[in-house]
Amino acid sequence: MTTKLYFMEPSETLEQLKQYYFPPYITLAHMFHAPNGWKLKPRSLKQYQLQYVVEGIADYHISGHDYVTERGDLIFHRPNETHYVTTRPNEPYVCISLVFHFGESGFPVQQILDNSNEIGPHYMGNYQNHTIEHKLTELVHHYRMPEVTDHFLCQSLLTQVLLQISRQKKELAVSPSKKEDANKAKLILIRNYISNHLQAGFTHQDLEKLTGWSRNYIITQFRTAFGMSPVQYLVWVRLEKAKELALQSGQSFGEIANRVGYTNIHAFGKIFKRKTGMSLSQFCATLFKDTPDQ
């Protein structure tokens, strides 16, 4: 009998998952570099699995559905679904595998990730250079760490990934008009493009090439959908990223400013204070303020 947690019934894993105090329970999180010619024989797990392609290409087969998975593709399958993977000769394949369950909580993960699209019910979308990719990579990094805080962070990251997938699904939900569908998809494309070009920024010509729309139409449609112009959205994303880096990276304010696209730290400081009402150092101080002695 195998001792690998991800092969076991969820209830059988709980005794060995004492580092987790509540669901989701993660039984596998690793990055796998497939050797040339590698194949995964047909199998079924008793838990949920996410498979994210970091590099290369492979054919993924799940319960009668065939998928050609490439860089950025995310596949999700449910307990007891037979699946197998075949790689291409001399083609690299690197993936993140994540296996998890919710114990007996009855969490509606299938409802959240239930997917209907032209590609197939297991295909969750492409997230190359998306925040979902970064969160999956961070999750793998912390999974092997010994501290309770690392395990808690892994659970938090998994929850964020599931919610982001669900949110993006809703944004691309079927609408009564094909034109509305196309517009919605392009608006999400613009938003993701801006997020992925955080440091370099963008020009309106970039967005025009991306969508085939005019500058004025882009601004009008984007403002209607997200409540701000593309330029305002870029500033907002940069400031949110700056907050994240200030809290997690230990980098200097100058390094953070450069990471989020500002070569002039003074200009960055003015924008941050104007938009948030406080300086970056004040923002950090409010979160790390020592509790006074009792």
C-alpha cells in the first residue's frame, strides 16, 4: 500500500497532515521536470488536482477528453477521474502539480471550478505571466518549508488561486451577444496585458494593436467595465504591487520603485502618497506597529 498522501482517501491523510488545522489540505505541491519520453500511465486520484504547464508541451487525457497543454495552460480534474499524460519526443515538459482536498467540509470546489468551454470541462485557461502563475510557483516554494506560517501561506495561496480562476470564469461567462462576448474577452486581455507589463508600462498604440480598437473606444470601454482608464489602472496595479513588495521582499524603496516602473523614487513617493494618503514607509509602519507592553 502506497504511503504517498496524494494517492490516499482524504480521510486517511488527516492523521499525517497535522501541520494543517483546517482545509484546504494540500498533499502534493511540486514542480516536475519530465525526462525525455516520459509518460504518466492511466491512473485516478481520490483528491482534486491542478496541473500547470511551466514550460513545453504535453498531451493530457482525462475521462475521454484530450488536451494539448502548452506553456501557461492550467488543467483541473476531480476525484476518481482517470487521466494520463504523454510528452512529445525531444520536447521539454515542466509542470506544477498540486493535489488537495477539503476533508469533510463539503466545500463546493466543483461548483466554483465547474467549467464549460469549447476546449473541454477540465481546461481552466491560460495564465502565462499571470498572478496565478506567480502564486502557484510561490506555493511550491513554501510547501517544503517546515514552519506553520509556510503551511498557512500555502493554504492562502491555493484559496486565492481557486477564487481567481472562478472570478475569471464569471468575467468570461456566456452573454446573449457574441459581440459582447468578444468585447468582454478583449477587455480582460487589456487588463492582463497591463498587469503583465507593470514595469515597462504600455502605450495606447500597444493596446490598439492588441485589440484592433481605437484609442478612444479602448478608454471608453475599459472605464465602463472597470471604473477607471487604462492609465489609471496601471497606476493602481503598480501601487498594489509596491505594497506587496514592501511587505514581502525586504527590498529598498528605490528597488521597489524600479520594480514597479518608476525610475525616479521621488516621483514614485509623491504618487504613492497622493493615491493612498500616506508614504510607503508610513504604510508599512501601520502594519508592523509593535503592540505596547501590557
